[in-house]
Amino acid sequence: MHERGALNILLVVLAAVPVVVTIVNFALARGNHALQVDVARRQHAIAEGAQLARVNQLLIRQIALAAIRKQDRQLHALLSRNGITIKVSHTSPAVNGRGG
């Protein structure tokens, strides 16, 4: 009779293993989903940052061209205060009136 009781306990423990594994799997899946959401958010921020960097470059270039064309000291000073130096090239199509 003692063997039968031990066998019953063993069978109950073995039956509980899939339940425990299922609960652990559920918890890991929720954690994984949270990580995936975080990675997607960061990836979006990186992509958006790259787009904004391109827009920033174009905006700075247009401000610099306007400062050169109009000989605007205030725009030169604004760019200088922000660490941007303007180098005038005599072959620049945007400056000599043939483009831009």
C-alpha cells in the first residue's frame, strides 16, 4: 500500500510539471512581448532621428545659402553661435545664380 501512495504522489507531481511549464512559458512570452515593444519603439526613434538629421542638414544648408546670397550678418552670427562655419566656394551653383 505504501508503494501505491508513493506512485500516486509521483504521478501528481508529473502531472503538475506541464502546468508549471505552461505558466513559465506564459510569463516568458509576456516578457518577450514587452521587450519586442521596447525594441520597436527604439528602432522607430533611430529611424526618425536619421530623417531629422537629413532635414537638419538641408535646413542649415539653406540658411547658409541665404546668409551668403543676402550677405546677412545676423544669419552668419546665428550659424557661428551654433558651431557652423560657412565656406564660400566660387563655383557653387547656388551662390553664383545658376541654381539652387
